[in-house]
Amino acid sequence: MNVFDYFFESTQNLKKDFLLGSKETISFNNLYKNSLKIATFLNKYVGANKNIVLISPNSEFFITAYLGILKSGNVCVPLNFAIEQDNLDFILNTTECDTVFMAKSAHSKYEIPSKIHVIEELDLQQILATQIIDDYGVEVEKNQLAEIIFTSGSTGAPKGVMISHENIIANTDSIISYLNLTSKDIMCVVLPFFYCYGLSLLHTHLRVGGSIVLNNSFMFLGTVISDIKNYKCTGFAGVPSHFQILLKKSKTFKTTSFPDLRYVTQAGGKLHSVFIDEFTQAFPDIDFYVMYGQTEATARLSYLEPKMIKEKISSIGKPIPNVKFKIVNEKGETLGAHEEGELIAKGKNIMLGYFKEKEDTRKTLKKGWLHTGDVAVIDEDGYYYLKARKKEILKVAGKRVSPKEIEEVILSVEEVMDCTISGYDDDLFGEAIQATIVANGSFNEAQLKEKILKTCSKKLAIYKIPQKISFEKAMKMSASGKKVK
């Protein structure tokens, strides 16, 4: 089944608005018809089974293009609208993309090869105004590739996670089940749709006939609070930094009444217990769901039910419906309660593999099990706890960051001899970035720091720029000659 048909199975004729807000609104029925027009256009002029890049802030443009690409039997590649030019070039080349849906505001920032057809908002409107919906016969197998979500790889080069139509359907069904979502639910969306957590909000509310409110201005906290109240939102989803900023930076959030807010969900990294306590004490009647997932699992792997939040506050809970967990040692043997090992997962939501990365796929997917790279334990009640991240990847405000990518940029500064990127606990971002520098020869610390930050700002997205820069006199090395981090 094409996931598009699954989304609209019972909602395609609804006159009710799916997208709410002061800037844009659109009904289920109009979104369905517009997406079909885009699908028809793509099948006619692009074909099927092509990789189509989509770069846009959350908007009607993004949603319509995304759904149209899925329905057409092509593969959607949603990218961060703050992606670096080098990474964009890499992805365009790797995916052999010849069609890009790109918001005009993003298009002005990038150089796109002339051979690639770029479709902006006005172009899309033109397609919608002239395209007739045809009866086309693109067959989609359940295990067919639907989208490629690029994340930071261990080498610094983006790594494409291949998600099938079946993966999305399975994960969406599970999330709807444990959150008890219905057509009455309205989600305030501050998470970008190029991020699997954000996409899961789009998927679930499309399926149940709920609605979403897009807020692309989270740093203006008053707008978030107003949107939740004014549109009677029943749900809010965020990464740790969202909750930390709302609790610590807003003067009114904790004293505001949200009579319609039924639940909130938190994923994208660990939110420290002190913040969960602070939220649940301020809002005892709002269900707080702690969740754990990976892009490789289409979004979600486990959840901690709200009634257990006090008793198991540091836990990631239990697997979501239709997902199995095991904790194994290096030999692959299953471990018992309180024994530390790698957390592995199995279910229909587990990715097909990494795009054009057979070796990484082989290491990560073994006999149908996803090896998460996270060290965990299970308690006697069957609740799971993460103990450490086995992988080097940092998670800043819910976004995955490769240390090697940042190190490479900083090492391009002439005076820098060595650079080590590490993470540290941060109240706002959960994990923040620190650069430890060894300079070559004598130098002015303040001037070199300024030069490093300028170089980073030119070549890196803002969330990848180190918050702390410290200096060491020499590299620390082990007896074997390897650098000690």
C-alpha cells in the first residue's frame, strides 16, 4: 500500500482543515487533491523511482510537495533548510537528483546546478492551477523506498537512512495506538519536517483526521504559548531544549493555563529528570510522554507511559506496540536484568538500510535486528534505561552532529594544529559542543578564538558551532601513539 493512500484512507473527503494557523490553512480534501496533482505532474514529467529533494521550512508547500512525491512512487529526500552547500552538493550528487522542490527563501542561499529542475512556491501554484488529475498506474510495493532521511555519519559525510512505505505505516500505527490519537487532536508543531520526529507528527495527524498548527518561530516563546491556547492544541512535541527553554526562559509559561492540552511528548535526546519534575509539577493534569527513537527506526522505538513518570523517571520505558527489544553482549547473547549491553530492536518500522552504504548497513542491521549503538539495561519490571551512547555522534537540540565534520572545519584554520570536539551537558540544548584546540606556535588566544568562530560560521550550520573553545598546550597521546580524547 502506498503510504499516501494509507494517510487519506478515511480523510480524503473531509472539508475540515488539516492545517490551522494565521498564515496558511488547507482542508484534508484540498490537500488530497493538490497532492494528487503534484503526483500526476511528477509521473508525467519526471517519472517514478527517482530521488527528489525537498528543502523548505514547515509549510503548506512542504506538505503538498512531500505527499505528492510519495504518491507518485518517487522517493522524497527532505533536507535541512540550513544545510551547508558542501553537504547539499554531496547529497544531490549521491542521490542523482534532477528535481528539487525548494522554498524561494532557501533557493537564494544555494548554488544549484543548471541541469536540476527547481520548483518553488509559485511554480507549485502554477502546477496546481493547470494540472488535471490523471488515472496513472504507478504500483508501489509495501517494502518500496519512500524517503531517504539524511543524518550526520561517523565520517562527517551525511548518511542516508532508507525508509519504506511499510516502515512509515507501521510506525504511524504504533504511535497512534499508544498516544490514543483521534480526529479531535490538534498538534502544535515546532519540530521541522526534515527531522523524523517532526515527520511523525505530520503522519499521525493525517491518518487520524486531526489537525496541526505550524510554528516556525519557537524562539519567540510568546507565539508558541499563544498558538497552544488560541488553536486549542491538545498536543505539543519537543526535544529537550524546547522544554528547557520554555521552563527557564519564559516568564509566563508555567503560570499559563492550557485547558485543552492533553499531553506532551519529548524525544531527541535525554531531558534531565529535574526538568521533567518541574514540568509535571507545574502541569499535573497534562500527560508527559518520555520517548526514545532513531531515524533508523522511522522515528519511534519506545515510550514511558505518563502514569509511570515518577516511579521510572529516568527510563525510556518499554518498546512501542509491535517492536521488540533485547540487550546483548558483544557475542550477541541476550543479557538479563541490570546487565549492561547494546540495545537492539526489531519491528516493521526498522529501516531498509543506509543509502549506498552496504558496509554500514551490514554492521547496523543483523538478522533483522537494528543495533542502536546505545548501551542500556533493563530492570526487573521490564523498563529500559540508557546508560551511554556507543557512537561518537553528538545530539544538540535533537539534531545529530558529527564531531569529525566540525574538527575538519576548525583544522582548516592555519594556526590550529589539533582539534578535539566533545559534548558537555547543557541546560538549554541537552548536549552542547566544546572544541579543545592545540595551536601551532605562539598565538593570541582571543584573536584565534574569534578567527575559529568566523570560520565555523561560514562553513557550518549554527547549531554545529562550538559553544565553548578551550586551549591546550600539547596533544595528549597514548603509548600506542593515538590521540587521547
